[in-house]
Amino acid sequence: MKPMKTTPPQISPDASNRERIKHTLDALLAEHQVALIPYLMAGFPNPAMTVELMHSAVHSGANIIELGVPFSDPMADGPVIQKAGEHALAQGVDLSAVLRMVHEFRASDTTTPVVLMGYANPIEHYEGLHGEGAFVRDASLSGVDGLLVVDYPPEECVSLSESLKAHGMDLIFLLAPTSTTQRMATVAKVASGYVYYVSLRGITGAAHLDTQAVDRMLPIIREHVSIPVGVGFGIRNEESARAVAQVADAVVIGTRLIEIIQDGDLSQASQRLAEFLQKIRHALDTPR
């Protein structure tokens, strides 16, 4: 298949300081509701379907979209998400293509926050092609609201955080069961939007979610982090989503969605995604 173009998207300026993530989470917290954040891999199952799946997720109750940027060596991803990324890369989906997808999504949705989740290499490659500062500029113009880079340590992200904030975007970090209070305090200095608590050790896709451990950890995180806390990894059904929602500000689901998208006729993938997320949304809104 012919590779997709690698030029930046042809886009028009978006409003800076839009703070879509903050406004969305503040509104939900005011109503005592939990945010639903689905993770979708850009370009999976094919580039033409990504924006359709994003809209389907929003129409089914998603509040924020995490859009995965394909990368060939994803250290934190399990086999399901890794294969989805490899599939997207094989179809020529690079970071420029991901930004074009966000821009297309913005043509009809100007309110739902979009967070790019991925690794340092695609960003650094993009800047090598288009110049220093090009990624932050183009991501903002495309309508991106936040960035989560798995392998960017918070100690080295002060300037990036400031640049993102100047362009109306948030820098989001992962915390894990092994995170020390010192690490939490360091993250708190540069993070905005929300922090993403990885609810179990290891890679994405594991199914041994320990909700009691989540219950114990989140109060400790909140002693050091003042912004909302989302929880992901291991959430696969209504029961686990509802349990996490008792203590978290947001529930993040990724691997299970990739499985649902690929499990069956691709023409029905958007419908399968919608049906699953509607059940999760109902579970989050229903007291245990």
C-alpha cells in the first residue's frame, strides 16, 4: 500500500487556552459524574475508520478521547494494542496522519477533548522533519487538547509543559502502583488536565485488576496531586468500570475496545464499539 503523506495538516488556527479537558472534567465533577475515556489506536483498523470511531465513542457517552499514536516499539503496550499499532504503521499512519485525523474530527466536534498518547520517538522524528517546536504548534492547530508521552520523564518536561500550556494543551503523566510519593510530587509540578493511574503492574491488556489496591492508592495520590485522577489498565467490563468509578474521576478503557473493534465484520465495528461504551456509560452512572 502506498504510504500516506508526511506533510503537516493544512489547518487553520484554533483558539488557544481553550482548556477543553479542564472544562469537561470540572463540569462532570460538579454533577458527581465520572468521565469515560476510551483509547483508540489512530489508523486501526484502517485510517478511514478512525474519525468515525471517535464520533461513535462520543455519541455513546465518552467524555474525552485518548488517541494512540502508532509506534514500532511500544514498551508499555500489551500484544493487542501493539498489533493494532503495527497494523496502523503498515498502512502508512504516522504522526502527521494522526494530526489530520484530529483536524477532521474537529470539523464537526469542537467540544470533546482529544489526548494523544504515545512515545517520544514519533514526536522527535516529526520535529526533525518540520523543525523545532513544530509538533506543539501543529498539534494545537489540529485541535489536540493533551499529550501523554509514556517515556518522557517529568523531570525533563518543564519546558514542554509550558509550551503546551501556551498553546492551550495539557501534559498528562502516568502514575503506577510502584510510584513513590516523591514521583507524585514531581508529576504534580508539571502535569495538567488529569493524571493517569495505571492500576496494575506490567503492560496494557492484563485482566487482574485489583480494585482494593486502587481504593488504597488514590487517596495517597490525591495528597500530592490536585488535578483529577483517571484510572486505566485492566478495566474490561461494566463491573470493573463501576468499581473503579467509586474512587476515580475518570475511567480509561483501551485494550478491550481494540478487541471489540477487530472481533467481527469491520462494517459493524462502530456499532459494536457504541454498544459496549453505552453499557459502560450506564454502569458509571448507576450507583453500585
